[in-house]
Amino acid sequence: MDKKKLNPLARFRGFIQAGATLLTNIHLPNFAKGTLYQGGGKYVCVPGLNCYSCPGAAGACPVGAFQAVVGSSKFRFSYYITGILILFGVLLGRFICGFLCPFGWFQELLHKIPSPKLSTKKLKPLRYLKYAVLLVMVVLLPLLAVNELGMGDPFFCKYLCPQGVLEGAIPLSLTNAGIRAALGKLFTWKACILLAVIVGSVVFYRPFCKWLCPLGAFYALLNKVSLFQMRVDTHKCVSCGACAKACKMDVDITKTPNHAECIRCGMCMKACPTDAIQYKFGLGDQSNTETTKE
Amino acid sequence: MKFNRVTALSLSLVLAFSLAACGQGASSASSASSASSSASSAAAESKTEEQLLAEENEILSANDALWEKVFSSMDKNVTETTLSTNYGDFLLNAVEKAKDQFSDEEYKTLTADAEKIRDIENQIAALAPADAAASGAAAQGTAFPKFEGSDLEGNPVDNSLFAGNAFTVVNFWFNGCKPCVEELDDLNDLNEKVKAQGGEVVGINTETLDSNQQGIDAAKKLLATKGASYRNIYFASGSEAGKFALNIMAFPTTYVFDRDGNVVGQPLLGGIDKEENLAALQKNIDAALAKDSAK
């Protein structure tokens, strides 16, 4: 590690991720009891992908809540949850993926397991898959594939989400015999997805975030307009290309500092020999505003 | 760097363990379920109960070989009904049935052991009500709590509901729950079918608690659309019965209660529009019927 004055956010990112995961799942005794927290906190969404059915969960998953509302017979669209998501997206964008999402942290920890690491540069087209997941599984299917009473299924939660298995099905079935007895083919299928994501995360960096996560897709759409941005000082930049090499999300920050895939992890800032890359928060012209202290 | 390695190693270990634990849980689900549920409920309750249970185990292990013989002679199918009877009585019964396999001496020690266990079970039973009131989780214990409520038409209903039936199937649901709504017609069919056996299906919709008019109207509409005419009841959410209903985390959940309002078997999670779920529920119903006719 070099002794540069790195922004504390980037420096302590691992701790922030751990803290966010803990706060998101603060009801720890519920893991032993095999029960869910069902209080008022569950009316609010957490920023990251975190299953409502995790025994420790302090809030609802925005993706799950959105599908539940859209899929209900009473409503066609969830203004409340979309509003919260836009707020999160405009304030922080994919900073949430890099710092606050428990499932992002989980994948990153897995990536620390020593193994041959593969680049995802050639797999860039797969990135668009997550927008399809967002549109089809989170919005369209719960809205349109309904029974005679106008009730839909939360397709993403039901058929795809590995976080639901990791945080919901596995801990609950360990302590609750009734839930264990209810595990069926769907559980096997989703456990396979979870296993694939786990193995994938060891060799690739954050494969689920890059290719499948509908929440990441939503925040990606708002990344360009979010208040949290990256700024590259062109006077300091020596065009060495170290940042692009260091980026595990395959972004060239000098060309597109606010790319939809940038999760603000700050690895480029660590790699930059001239400290040309900074975080910037707030409104205003990118080249003139001084928001981060040198 | 070293820290990274350690984190990685410990994480992979945790993963491996969790997967192993999960796999085992799934494969031996049915056999382990009753054992683990009793273990977890024991952990939730006071220490004295643990000590009492330990005493029971000591008694059994003292004459291990003899008891093994008794256990192997038992009819495996009756275990579900025995969950709510005194374990000591149950053992006495089993010893009685396998009497010819033992000498007089052996028979005496076995009955003495079983009687000791019956006494301990009674002590445990005396402890239980206090625990049930103390913790919400224990409210999902063995009996349906005392309640006074009404059906969706406003007719009063209370615990006497159970006494009037050989068994009562209680289905917990809510209006926004798709799998719940989709099994309403199947539950109605079941109700028609079990009427002849002296059984009844009763629905409890958590959105109708506290006579919430909006919830009741919505529930009535759904029941009508699905052609379901069996009784649906509600009570105050703050009552013990209300806590029982609101402590349920997965919907639909369907319980079978006997004439005394005691739970029979494991509650079923999932709709009975699926064949395997209906079969699981039928097992509980059969157990309840067998128990009722044995009286």
C-alpha cells in the first residue's frame, strides 16, 4: 500500500460495507430464533439488495417491495418505492453497489478467495442482461402475468434472486422445521443459481452486479445524473492508463467518469500516480467545483 | 495481505459448512423435523426444563439396551399423534405392547422408568404455560390460545369451535397473498369433504383482525370469487390468538387442531392446490381422526 492521501471513503470501503451489511441486518437474535422482524422498519426500503425474509433484515428489499406492490391486485405501479429508488439513485447512484449493498460485499469477499482470476472485459455485452431482468422480471411479468384476480408473482424473487436463498431460505430452513419441509424444486433451482454466483464470484469480480442485478441496473440508469460523481482532473492526468487497468468494472474513467457501470469503489483513485481522480458530491460544474480537499 | 487470506479462508469454511448443513437438513427433513423443533423450543424455554429433559434422557440411557428394544418394536406411524400426549404414557403403552419380549424383571424396570418420565413430563407441562406467555415464539406452541371473536358475518365464535369438531383445519391467509387466494376453492372442497368425518375448515385472514372493515370486505370478495363458503373468523390482534396469527411468517400456513384445540403434527406451509401439500395435510387430518376415535 502506498502512503497517498486517499479519500477516507475509498480507504475504509471494506469497513463501510461491513457496517452497512450489519445495519441492514441488525436483528441478529432472529437468526437463532428463526423468526422475522415484522415491525415498522419493514415499511421502508434499504438501499441495497437485501432479502425481506432474512431473519435479521431491518427493512424491505426495494426490488422485492416493488414487485409485491406491482403484483398486487390493488395497484398497477408503485410510486412510493419508485420514488425511494429514484431518491437513492439521484443521491448516490451506484455508490450504493460499491459501499452499501450486502450482496455486493458478499461477492467481493468471495473474490478474495485465492484462485485464477478471469477478466470480464470480453463479456461486456452481458451487462445489458440486467436491464432485461429489471424490465421483464421486476416490472412486466409481475404486472402482466396475473391470475383472474389480478394478482401476479414476484418473478425476480421467486425464480432468480440468489440473495433470497442465501439470506432467507437457508437461515430460516435451518431453524424452522415447517419451512424446511416446504423446500422444493424451486429451492433447488435457486440454490443452483446461488452456487453459480458463488463460484462465479471467486473467479470474476461481482458477476451478479455486472450482469444480473435489477437494482444495479436501476441505479446504473441514474449514475450519470446522481449527485455522487467521479471527477478526473485533466491537468493532473498523465494518461498512463493505470486507472483503466485497475478498474474491475471495466470502465475507463478518463473517458467516461460517470459510466453506468462505475460503482465508485475508488480502485482507480488508489492506482492513480498523480491523484487526478476524486470523488465529488453535489451540484455544479464538474471542472470548477472544489468539493474534495486535496 | 495476510488478513485477506485469513478472511478468504474463514469465509470459504463458513460457506462449506453452511452448504453441508443445508444439504443434510433437506435430505433428512422429515425425520429431523420433530427432533429439531423440540430441541429449539427447549432452548427457548427455561433452564429447568432443559434439566428435566436431561433427567429423562438419563433414565432412558441407564437401561439403554432394553429401551432400544422397546423403540424398535414401536409402530412408526403413531408418532404424530403422540406429540401432544404425555411421553411417559406413550412409553408405558409401548412397553405394554412389547411385554412378551421381556422378562418380568425387565418389564418392571421399564415401567418404573416410564412412570418416572411421566412425572417429569407433568412437571414440564406445568412449566409450559408461563413460558408461552413470556415469549412470542412459544405462543406458536401446542394449543390454540383462548379467543373470543366472530366470523365475517358477525356471528360470535370462541374456543368451543374446536370442541364441536373431531378436528379443525385452520388456514391462515391474507388478501394480498397470491398462493393463499389460489387455494381458497381447494379449501372449500376440503371443507365439504371433511364435514362427513366431523371435521371443519376455518380460515383466519390476518387483514381482518380487529374487525378491520376494509380487510373484511376484500376478504369476502375474494372468498366469493373463489366460491369458498366455509367459516372465516377474526379476533383482536392484541389477544393471545392474535399474536399466534401474527407470529406466522409464511403464508399460507395450515394447522390441524384436535377436539381440545391442540396442534396435530407439523403445520403445513404452502397451498393445498399442490398435491404433495394436500397429502401432507391429509396426514395430519388422519392423525387427528385416529386420535379422536381412540378416545
